[in-house]
Amino acid sequence: MNKQKFGMILPIILISYFMILLDNSIVFTSTVKIAADLSLSASELSWVTNAYALTFGGLLMIGGRSGDIFGRRNVFLIGLVIFSIGSLLVGLSTNGLMIIAMRALQGIGSAILAPTTLALLMDSYRDQMRTRAIVYYGATGGLGASIGLVVGGLIASYASWRWGFLLNVPVGILMIVLTLKYIPASKKVEGKLDWLGSILSVLGITALVYGINGASHPVPMVMTGILLLVLFVWQEKVSKHPVTPLKLFKDRERSSAYIARFFFLGAMISYFFLTPQAMQQVYHFTPLMAAVGFLPETLPQFVFATLVSRLNEKFTNTQILIAGTVITLAGLVFAAVIGIQAGYWWSVAIPMVIIGIGQGFTLSPLTVAGVANTDKEIAGSASGVVNMVHQIGSSVGLSIITALTANLISPVLSYDHAIIIMAVFMLISVGATLNIGLKK
């Protein structure tokens, strides 16, 4: 099938999605300079990330459902405008309060954009073209996180951290212009937004993310979040116009894909976050060296992600997905057995190659499975759940690993223990993907 048939819609979707993910990863390697430039305390600096995570995670459900009701293109444009303005103001921030508030605004834009990009993709393509488009979408998800570390390292070493955000502005403007020109107006689904369900989902996910990422008393906040989410599920069951139709979770393939994605991202985001730190603390790499040291993961991921569409002609999506999670697990187990003290090549580079191959094979099929068997009426909601699981899984996984290794002062012991926990997360993800293979 001719790739040119994708037209301009797919590049618009992929670039917009890549912009969100790239920006979030750049923060990981820019925090030291941001803190020095704006005189931020450790607590204030944590909120540069937390403010984004709270609004992004909390509003994803509404963002996904709004596209169903108000039209995908309309909501997509609103998300682009909000994200671009937020990026501009983050780059121009003069104090802690301003950057935290504008990172929250960025999170609102991301919460609208992320599920709408995937829903637009599902609206625009059918059959094999849709599968291939989702493959590219999934590959973009992994590359955005990985390349963000490299770009962040380069910016942190050679330029101001502000450029990481300001560059979004011309890209965002270009995407708005191209969207108006090439993406047709979307049909709206008859229905209303479930405001009670929306409020409960926002409060529940916000309390959960805040409890995990920033609360001084995390357990009560997490329990509050869980209670609110239970009430949210009850509301969705009785509502005539649910913001998240519960039938999304009745399909074994989708529900298993959500579980697999939760634990896969919990392991992988932790790996992206902790490995550059370990390279600096154990091997005394500079931020730029640590960023370049991540290329053994990034390059294989890109190469093997591009092979997925070809492999789909010979193997099922589930077979590729199982292979991807198993290979990723093998890379983490290899790193855990070797230990960080064996040196960069054995402890980091070789495991990274294996993990990169596994991740390249996994993210796209995970996305395909997460929106499998959906119709137009719930496509936005399904996309919202995929992105919500992605965000919450990342936060929960990293927080659990950080909490379980907090008392280990030695960076060697801390990282080695963290890798073992990542491997356990990945084992659960493998189990969930095998469950998809058991479906009748």
C-alpha cells in the first residue's frame, strides 16, 4: 500500500503528539538549570513536573470525550492553541509561581491534544492503513520520550533551557495552520458531557497523581483518589452519557492492553528517569554524555518500531506485542543480573539495545490493542483511557520504585534494586499481553 495515501493528516497528528512527549522528557535533563535560573527550592522544582502531571492526568478523560461530542478538529485546535501559549509562557517565565502555573496550562493543552490525536487518526484511516498509522503513532510515543532525553541533554549543555519550550511555539502555529487546511471538520456525536462523571474523574485522578507525586501525606490522598474513582465508576454505570463508557473495559483485548501499558510504562519511564542519573552518579558522566549514552536504546527502538508494519503482514498484532514485552523483560533481567558496576558497555549499553528492540516492538501494538474493536462513538473515550493509563502508569511506577529505593544511599545499590523492580513490572506486563493471546 502506498504510504503517500496517508496525506498530510498523519504528519500533523504525529508531529503534534511528538511535541507533547518531547517537551515532557526535556524537563528531566533541564531541572538543574531551571532551578538555578529561577532560584527554585527543591519543593518548588518538583512542582514544575507535578503541575503538568496533575492537569494532564486529571483532564485526559474529558479531553477524549470532548472530541467525541464537540468534533475532533475543533477540540484538536483548542488543544494546540492552549499548549502553544503555555509553552511560550513557560519559556518566558521569570519566577517559580509563573513557571508552575504555565506548566499546568501546558498540561491542560496536552490533556486535550493527546487523546484527540489518536481519535483523529482512527477517524481518518481504515483497515490496514489504520493499523499502520497506529504503528507510527506508537513508535512516536516511544521516540518522543527517548529523544527528549538526548535533546534535553544538548540544550542543558549548550543553550538555555527556555529554548526547549519556546521551540514549541512556531511548531504549534504551523500545526494550527496545517490543521485548518488539511484536516476536515469532524462529525459530532449526539450526546452530552457527563459533568458529574467528569468532575469525579478529574478530582479522583488529580488526588491519585498528587498523592503519588507531591503530597506530604500521600496515603490519605491516594485513598481519597481511589474512593473518588470508585464513585466515578458508579456514576459512569448509571449515566446515560458517560464520559468513559464502561463497555470499553468489557473487551478482554482492550482491558488487558490497559494493564500491560500501565506496568510497561511504569518500568520504562522509571528506566528513562533513573538511568541517566545513574550514569552521572556512578560513571561521572556529564549530562550531555548521559544523553548520548542513551542512544543504544533510542536507535534500535526507532529501527525496530519501523519494522512493525511489515511484520503485521506475517504475524498478528498480539504475537508482535508478546514478543516485544518478552524482549524488553530480557533486557531488564540482563541489566539486573550484570549490575551497574560492571561498566557502561555491559551494564547499560547492551541491555539498552535489547530494551530498545523490545520497546520498538511493543508500544505500537499496545496502542492498537488499546483501541481495538471500538466504534466512532467511543473512539475518543478509548483514546483518553489509553493516554490516561500511560500517564498514571508512568507516575505510579516511578513513585513506587523511588519509594522502595529511597533508603539506599549508595547509587549502585539504589539503581540495581530499581532495575529488579522494573523487571517485576515488566513481568506483569508480559502476563497481561499473554492474556490477550488467550482470548477467543
